[in-house]
Amino acid sequence: MPDKRFLSSAFGQEESGTSIPSLTRRSLLAGAMGLSAAAFLPPRAKAGIVAPEVLPLERQDYAEARKRFHTHLLRKMAAPEKSSVLGTPPGAERVTYPGGPDGSIELVAWLSHYQPSKTLKPAVLFLHGGNATGDGHWALMKPYWEAGYVVLLPSFRGENGQSGHYSGFYNETADALAAATYLENLPGIDRNRFFIAGHSNGGTLTLLAAMSRKFRAAAPISAGVNSWRYFNRYSDEICFDETDEREFIMRSSVCFGPSLKCPALLLRGTEERPFDADHQLFVDRALTSGFKIDKKLLPGTHNGVVPHAVEESIRLFNAFV
């Protein structure tokens, strides 16, 4: 089994298939990313989770389904990575936003420097990989602001010593949506050129967010679409009632493909687990939304693909600018 803590703490964790055997190398990478070496310890194993033979297709719109569903957390836990308190990396302004859905949690985000003007600026909400963030995530955002985009990289509940309980994608989606509201309401932001992207766990959240509200376009990188697969692999992160199938459905974008609310380009590295039948099923279902959706491979591993994918997302977004 790959060392999830290496995968997630560097950039993301959604199933790379690459492991790093040396704790020394983990420690070095942890320091480079601004995270604790403890974040790289392997998870404890649990019994496997049985997924349905055919992944359900929900007819209800995902945004409407979210209004009627509340996840039942059996374990109240912080995000499953040890990490330091967030500071302010070079090129960023440290801001806070009210985490969703009720705004009761104040969470840190990093915002690129910009000057509001009468000429509105396009913006990108970027959702980081893994279950904590560090300066290394922010360093990857530089191409966005160099291309003229305002970029916001939010942290989520329970991460980096912050308030709130980890839920495994569900309440974190509410945080992502709250961060989107924060960004689009900043002065000088063009709501008609408002985009979303994210890597690994953040790619998974990107799809769930893009089915919850409108963006101009979405670029999920190395995203998961099937929560049964994810939590079978990372069962130590299950904090909800795993006997309730609805808990998995509400965390699986493949079950709500027709709810996609903007064009999307799924990106993935050539040296990580390839697009599989679940991704194709998501694409097939999402096409019924009426929006264009496609997938593309780029050179690199699960983590190494991120710089290429950021550049590819800029090309995608520029087509709408």
C-alpha cells in the first residue's frame, strides 16, 4: 500500500500508487512543504468497504440533495494530517473566511495580491490536495497571478490546528463553497470569469463544488469520483456512519454527474493511476448536464503533474476570458 501521508502532505493523496520508503526523505519533503513529518506516517488498516456493483445514479440535483442531507459524524476528529499553524507565504495575503454552510467557523485562506479597479479581474478558487496545506501549495499558484488571475487558496475545517471537525469531503465542500462566495464578493472580481480548480482531494472537492453552484469552468486535477474506492483505501479517515450508503453517495460525484453546472476538464498524470471506468462513467453521466466535459493526460506523477495541470487549466480558463 502506498504511503498516503507522503502523497497527501506534499500536494494530494487521491491514489498515486507511488511510495517513499525513507522516513528521512519524508521528513525532508515535509519541511519543504511546511508540514510536520508526522503527517507522513502510514495509516492503520481496517476491514474493506463493499461498494455497490453498479454505482447509483441520483436523479435529484446535487445542490438540492445537500439541502436535505446532513452527514452523521460518529468520530469528531481533526483533519488526519499533523501540520503547523498557517502563516503567510511569499506572494500571499493571509485572510479569513466564514466556513460553510452557516459561517460559524473562521478559516484561513491565502489570497494573491491585486489592486481592485474598474476593469474587473478574472479569479480562480484553487482547492489544495491532502488534508492540510503548506507554503508549497501556494508556490504552485504563481502562474495564475502572473496570467492576470486573482487566486484564493482556502484551508478547510480541522486543518492546520483550526476549528471544526474533519468529515471526509462533505462539510469540506461547504467550506469550498463558502470560500467561493468570499472570493467572488471581493471588490474588482469579475463574477462572469470565476473559475475553480483543485488537485487530488482538492480535485474531488472541485467536482462536488461544481455540481453545487455555477462557475465559468472547472479543472479538477487527479480527482476521485468514487468515495467507496477512496475510503476503502484510506479507511482510517472514515468518521461518518459507514452503514449508511447515503453517506458515500453524497461524497461521490459519479452519482450526480448530471448535476454538473459548468464545463469541466479532468486532468491527470501519465505516471499515476490512470483514468478508469469510474471516471468514464462520471464523464458519460455529466455529459447529460449539457455542459462540455473532457479528460486529458499530462506528463508526470500524481504530484509532479500539478505544474503542468495549472498551466493547462490557465489555457482552459483563457478560452472563456
